[in-house]
Amino acid sequence: MSEDAAPGLSGATRRRAIVACLLGNLFELFDFGVYGYFAVQIGRAIFPSHDPVVSILASFATYGVGFLMRPVGAAVLGSFGDRRGRKAALALTITLMALATGFTGLTPSYAQAGIWAPLMLLVCRLLQGFSTGGEWGGATAFLVEYAPPGRRGLFGSLQQLSTGLAQLCAIGSALLLNSRLAPADLDAWGWRLPFLLGFVLAPIGYYLRARVAESPEFVRTVEAGAVARSPLVLALTAHRAAVLTCLGLTMVWTVATYIYVTFLPTYATQTLGMAARTALTATILGSLANSLVVPISGLLSDRFGRWPLLVSASGLLLLSIPLFRFAATEQTFGALVVVAVVGGLLLGLYNGAAPGLLCALFPTQVRYTALSVGYNGAVMLFGGFAPFIATMLVRQTGSAIAPSYYVAACALVSLTVLCLPLKAYRAGAGHP
């Protein structure tokens, strides 16, 4: 991608584009992510079992199944976005997500509908996964293509900032309901409230995205007659190495996100025996730390290059092992806060710099598709089932620090990819 990605645009035009994209992304990822914070309640309502761990495993397995559809959504919606425009694709993704989330809140309990209850939940998660598959790549490409010269790192990091804010909103809703409702009420109907919010967010998100101007880079691609007839085929043939690089670099990113943000509250309550409010408060502090670091990391990547930040963050995420050991040994609120905040800081360092690099791997005509396929491929293979894998590791090994080994292993893989002399990677690794 050229440095003059979006020259000549007014500040007001850029601000409108940023607000529309970020708010839409926040709404959509809140809808998708809130499930993880009510996994225990969903497990009891939809997957009853005499063994609470089995209910949680079934709930997290359904959570992970949604990720199986993300590469499908990435291929379909990414191709649509590269052929018809980022604006149209992003308006479609948020509509599908909000409707699926709203119907999740209307899913009957197992006692009411029997086997139809988990089947309905499964369909909703599959539709959520499909729509989310087209969100990250589209929102990231849209923002970076709107960036002024020398600010691609910052603009790319804003997508991750909105993701962090969505996580905060999801955790905050869980904390609010846990503190205001009796456990019986939370199990019976309270967990449904954040999902029903999807019906409210759908028209707001669509309105915001339908009114924004199209990406200037995509407009130039259309004017030049360079729109690809089959972006998916082109991405997987001419840009296969770059797609695999994107997948490898996303590996530690997605696993660390779902361990430190989604799995940590359940881990603290089920494995360490902490209260739900204590666990959620610590996770909120970790997400705040992550959100604060993300734009700083994006700015630093514009000044010093993406590679130093990504290598440093990947290496430091190996500290997950002593961090989890510390939490398992101390089993205090303070120890859990240390784990959540340090994990959030390291995650923010990585995911603030990564979007700008990944966008630079691909030309405009396949960027939406290639980003979506590479990123969501890693999320499906490694991140989506991370809470399930972590729960199984603890159950099978009896070790409270077992989840940290999964994070560390993925950090080593991404660190290795960063050190490979791949041309596709080197093109976007340094200064913009």
C-alpha cells in the first residue's frame, strides 16, 4: 500500500469515517464477545448437567463453534467487500450480527424446549460467526485506507481500540448484572439482557455505516478498473505466502486475547474459587490497560516500525507461565489483577502494531478478503476454542497454570514467523 493512502481528505471526512467504523465495530464485537462472560449461566440454562464443568465445556464448545463460520464469512463477505465496496459489506455484517445476537437472547431454556434450545443457540452462534468473519478485515482495511500519510499504524490501532472498548462494555455488562441480580435471577433471565440489546444496536449500526463515504483507496481501484473478479482466488494464489504470514502473526494475538479477556473470569471463579465480581473487576482493569496501550503502540509503530514492537510483545508473552503460576499460588484479587493488567499491556503492545503491518501485506484489490481469511483462519484454528482448550487442559492435567502453556506455545510460533525472511512480511514490517 502506498504511503499516500488517503491524501487530500478533510479532517471532518476522516472523523466521520472513523466514528462510523469504530462505533459499528464496537457494537458488533460487543454482541459477539458478551457470550463468553455468561458462559456459566448459558451452560446451566441450555446445557444442563449434574457436573457443572460439563455444562461449561458444552457452553464454551458452542462458543467455539461460532468461530468455525468465521473463515466462511471472511471468504464470502471479504470477496463482497473487495468487489462491491467496504461500506456495503460492513453495513451487512453489523445487521446480521445484531439480529443473531438478539435471537440468542430469545433462545428458550432446555427445560422449555428440550433439544431445540441448544440447536437454536447453535444457529445463532453460526450466524454470529459468519458476520464477524467479515468485520475485522473490513473495518481494519477501511480505517487504514482512510489514514493520512505516516499514520497507518495509528489508524489501524484504532480498530483494536474499539475492540478493547467492546470487551470493556461486555465485561461491564456482566459485572453490572452479577452485582445487581440474585444468582437465581441471573440464571433465569438476567443473562439474556445484553443479547437482547442486539435488536437495539442493529438499526443504529446500519445507519452509521450506510451514511459514511466509501474508502478512497477502493474508489481509486474502481476508477482504475482494477477490481478483482475473484478476490478469494487471487488472494489464495498470488498472495498465498502473505495470507499464511497473516495467519501466523495472528496466532498469539487471538489466543492471548481469548485467554486473558474471555477465559480469565471463568478461570478465576471455577479454578481459583474467586467470586464472579472479583474476577470481572480484575478483567476490566486488564482490558483498560490493553485499551490504553493500543493507540500508543500504533503511534510508536509509525515512528519506529512494526517489527520491534511485535517481536518484543511476542517474547514478553512467554511471561504468561510465571504470571499464571503467581495467580494460582496466591489466589488473591491482587494477584489476579497483576495477571490481567500485565497480560493486557502485552496484548495491547502487540495488537496496536499488528493491523498496520497486516494491511501492508496486501494490495487494495484483495485486502479485505486476504486480511479476513488470514486473521479469521487463525481465530478459528487457535483462538475461538482457546477457552474450551484451556478448560480441558486444567481438567485433564489438574494444573492451574496449564492455560499459560498454550499462550506461550503460540507466542513462540508467532515469534518464529516474525523472524522469517519472507518478502511479503518484510514489505510491511518496517517504517511506513
